[in-house]
Amino acid sequence: MVSDFTTVAQVQDIPPGTGRTVEIKGVWIAVFNIEGTFYAIDNACPHAGGPLGEGKLCGSVVECPWHGWKFNVVTGQRENNPNFEVPCCQVRVEGTHIQISLPPGLAAP
Ligand code: FES
């Protein structure tokens, strides 16, 4: 299957140590910059749907702003409980464009 990358932001829009929420094909995705490398996960926290893209990023871990569950944004796994995880997206940078490819589980039917 050919990957389908879409530009969601510019590199300068998301400084290192921060994240933001972007919309791609009707799906909300949380994008983070960890020391210049970008990672993207499903924005919806598996606890109760909190917006992970608005969470506080500490190293490679984001804390959900609603009830504090923590997720590794590189692996998508919940800290201390890998039974919970959020889907990860492929990310690439083309020039100044941050581009994301949705995994099949998140892509619209
Ligand atoms: S919705 Fe994320 S911790 Fe509750």
C-alpha cells in the first residue's frame, strides 16, 4: 500500500518541547516536537477522549489535560500500563512541511 502523506503544519509552528492538535481528513491528531523530531498520535485519550495535543509534554511523555494519564508519544503506550495505547502515525518532514500518514485504523472509511 502506498503511504498517503498530508501536510498538517509547518516546522516552525511546533517548537521543540511542544505539541498541537491538527485535523487531517476529519481525524484529530496530536503532533509533538521532541528535540527537533516530530511524532504524531491519535488526539483522543483512550480514558475518556481528552485532547492529548493540548497536554503538557515532558521529554517524550505527554500528560492528558483532563485526568493526567501519561502516554509516550513515540510508542503510543501509556506510561506504566501498556495495555492502553493510542495509535501512532507516520511523520515526515519535507522542506518546512510536517506531513502525516494516518494508520489504517484511524483513516476514514
Ligand atoms: S481523558 Fe485523558 S486521562 Fe481522562
